[in-house]
Amino acid sequence: MNTLFDKIWDRHVVQIVEDGPTQLYIDRLYCHEVTSPQAFDGLRSRGLKCFRPERIYCMPDHNTPTHDQDKPIEDSVSRKQVDTLARNAKEFGLTHYGMMSKDNGIIHVVGPEKGLSLPGMTIVCGDSHTSTHGAMGAVAFGIGTSEVEMVMASQCILQQKPKSMRITINGRLGKGVTPKDVALYLMSEISTSGATGYFVEYAGSVVKDMTMEGRLTLCNLSIEMGARGGFIAPDETTFNYIKGREFAPKGKAWDEAVAYWKTLKSDDDAVYDKELVFDAADIEPRVTYGTNPGMGIGITSSIPTDGEVNFHKALDYMGFKPGEKLLGKKVDYVFLGACTNGRIEDFRAFASIVKGRKKAADIIAWLVPGSWLVDKQIREEGLDQVLAEAGFEIRQPGCSACLAMNDDKVPAGKYSLSTSNRNFEGRQGPGARTILCSPLVAAAAAVTGVITDPRTLL
């Protein structure tokens, strides 16, 4: 009667504190430059070392510029954070993938592609979108700075066990509908707080048919429904993705690992605290109209005439009106990237739309690979040529315009069609107006200059 979440969680319990939290063992800690400095200072002040340094991997991503990475970072705050991470990693004997290293990129892109994130693991990072790694069949979640310090010092964390939810999506996705659209649809259906207190397991034929890149996108956005995390039971798609990667088990260890991974599924009679079922036929390419990811509509639909508490405030900020359509709305910026949609499959999708077409003259487009490996794949597949012929330039890896912590900021009042994960006020820059979408919708706007249904260009 156990869910997959129960199986992974229970296997990692060190002890249960009576009337308190669970002490949970952590297999992998990822550190970036934003939430780790205070944790390292905490260790230093207590004279502690990292308990299991070989299980900790560090890389800068939030503050890294996406151009001229071989030169010193111009912004003094960003430069200090990136340099501090490098110094801390060296002092505490941790693996560090610095800027311009072939191993660098967004930590939630690099972890899976290097085989560092594996089925059955517990994975944490001081970043909410750690839920991405759940696509590997792992229990992965974001933690705070004091918890980062706790894991560094003990390789354990104190956590209350979340409730379990299964979201099943049945059927087959239609033309032009991507995993990003599935996630945006789920958020609009259950709201950005509908999964608060739960760990979500995704299931159903739609999820089973997704590639690993698609699953990573879906799990990435679990946090935007309020969930503690989201994950997918590992299967042949997972195993084929992992096999041969740098840190994947090899030889006999591989066979043993796969044998164990095949047991990582919920029992047929498993009981969840909550179950939701959706139909793929109800999902079309989507865009957001408000200032949280749940305020979204199908691309051919109209903005509702009323909504949540801050509905009218959100529309005022975005410059939209109740009941109007977004199709044909002019946009200023297009952003392809982030830990949500910065993988090779996302660039293939974008290229499939822009091939043989030209970038709209007044569009500023930022195309940012999630890692140097993605950049390498783009060039090996000739996608760089397709994009260049259409008038697009590929930037260097990093979080980029997902959040206003580096040079890639959208100016106040401008509209950005973005493949990232959050459309909060000022998320992409003070006063910037963000519309979340899939790589296909982003590409369609990039060549037309307006919000366009990608199905008309496929």
C-alpha cells in the first residue's frame, strides 16, 4: 500500500523525533552562489567541515552574465557572489564547476545531464526549483540557507513528511502542445496554492509518453502549484537517458542500479492523500495574463472577466483588460532558457518554428542554453546555423532573464514572452511584464512580433 514517495522517504529516515520532524539522509546537495554564503559562514563560525564533501556540488548560475564570461563580471554584487562560491568550495574541498568550465550551467540542468541526479535519491538545493530533479524518480526539494548549513554539516536535514498527491493526465497531447503547456494548465486548474503541503507524483499516459526533457520541465513547475516537490516513477525512458552519463553507474553497478530502480513505483493499492485526474484533450498551447503562473489561458481563449483576490491589480500591472484575447498582442522581448526550458529539446522546438523564417525586426530575443553541454549539442546538430540564418544569436549559459539578478533584465513596461517559470511583478526586471509560455509559443512570437498560435506555423 506504499506510494513511491513513501518508499524513497522511508529508506532515507535516520530517526523520527517524537512529536517533531524526521531526520532525513540527503544523497545530493547542490549549491549555487545565492543561498550558500551564509551556510559556509555558519560552518566556519562553529569550526565545522562538510561531513560528506563528495556528495556536494557547487556552481554559479543566477548571477552569471550570458556574454563575455571570459572577462570579469561587471556588476560588483554578482562578481562578489560568484567569487565567494569559488573560494568557499575550495576551502571546504567541494567540487566546483565555475564559469567557462565545460561543466557549468544552470545547476538544475547540469545535475541530470551529468548523471548526478539519479532515481531513488534525496536531493536538495537552496533553490525552490530543485523539484526539477524529481523527473529522475528522486525526492528533490528546495531548502533554506540554515538547512543548507545543516546538510553540509551532517548530510541530514530535519523535515516534516509532506502529504502525497497523485496527478494523472490521460490521453495524448495535441499538435503544438508541450509539457510546459501541461504544467501551465495544471496551475490554472488547481491554482498556485492547490498543492501546498503535498509532494506530487505525476502519472498517466501523457506523462509516460514525455521525454526526460519534458518531464524535467513538468517537475520544475511543481513548486508553482505550491507543492513541496514533484516527481515521476523511473521507467525505460529514465534509464535510457541516464545510461552512459558521466556519473551514472557503470558495468555491473549499472545492472544492479537498474534492478533497484525498477522497484521504484507506487504499489497498485497505494493510497494517496489526494488524487486529481485530467484529460489531455482539454490542453492547448497556453500563455499567462497575470502576475502568478496560475493566471493563464489557452492561447485562443480570452482573459476571464473576474478572478482571484488580486485579479484586477494583476491586469492593471500587465496592461490587460478582462475579457480580451492575447492573440495578436505585440511583445518586445522573447526569452528561451531557464531551468524550465533551457534544454536541447527546447532549442529543437524553437528552431522548428523559426527555420526558413526571419526574426521580427523589433523583437529582442535572448536564447540561452541551460549548460555548456546544451550549447555543444546545439552546435553539433546545426541548430546554431538554423537560428543564425533566422537572425537569432545564442548566448552563454546561465539563469539569464528568468530573474533580475544578472545583466539580462527586461525594461519597465516592456512585454516579455518567456519560457521561464515565474511571472511575478518585477521578476524579469523592475516594471517588466512577463507572459509565460512554451518554446513553440516563444518562437512563434519571435518571428511574427506578436503572440501567435504556434499551430498555425507548424
